Amino acid sequence: MHEMVQIGKVLKHFGTKGLIKIHIEPIYESSFESSDHLFVKRQGSFIPLFIEEMRHNGLEWEILLEDLADNPEEAKKLNGLDVYLRKKNIHSDAHESKEKMLSLTDFRMIHAADKTEIGKISRVEIYPQQLIAMVQTSSGEKMIPLNESFLIAINEIKKEVIVDLPEGLLDL
């Protein structure tokens, strides 16, 4: 049996042609985009579905699956199901990067500009659009997105995450 990686979720079906909207975790988008198929899990089994058309509208993917073309009733049955790819089809850097981010619990988060400590990461949570570090600060727990635009470096020896946050983010 192939090892599977959850990469997203079917949001909903739409239209009369059997189209579905799905969310793909940003870290897996390039792997998904280069694939001609995906898997959903039904009753404990992974079901392969072949992609006829796909387009990205910036937030979600609109997909037409071969077996569901012109069949909105069958497409409706996919609503809410998790989307998978085989681990071997995931670009290795994407999977390793996500695993690394999820292991940042107990790391200190540091401002890149002035090297001051923001707080300690108590956990990392998976949200629909990104990974969020829950950081214990002097003013309480803050949610800080772990995305490429904020993340400068991870020092595993010092257990530090260096970030350059937009002004005002910590005030929310």
C-alpha cells in the first residue's frame, strides 16, 4: 500500500458540469498542479480520481474530474472529503518543510530587526490557508502565520525562529 499525504479538502461542488472547489495547502500546490490525479478517502479506502481540467483562482482550485464530468450529483458526494496524493508524488521539499514547521514547539520566536524575543511557540496549528504558530508573549497568546514572507530563518541549535513581522501584527 502506498503512503498517502493529506494535501487539502473538497470545499463544495458547483455548477451543472460536476465541478468541485477544493482547498490545497499552499505548501503542496506545486505537487498538486503537476499531478493528473488525486485521491479521496471513502469508507476507509483511497479512491483515485483523474483530473480533466483545473484552474486556480487565487484562493481555491476549481477541478473537473473525468468521472464526474456532467454529473453534479456524484460531485456533491465529495463535499467535505479530504484530498490526498501519494507521498512519492509530493515534492520532497514541501513535505519536509511542513514537517519541520510542525516541530517548532518550544522554539523562541525572535524579531529579525532588533533581535528581541517575541515569545515561545507553544504549538503549531494547521489552518486552511497556512500553518499558525501559537506564541506565548508577555501580553498573552498570539497567532503568528508561518509563511515565507515573514519567516527569515530557523536556528535548530538555538531553538529560534527568526521572523520579520508586519508592523501591528502583534497588536491584534
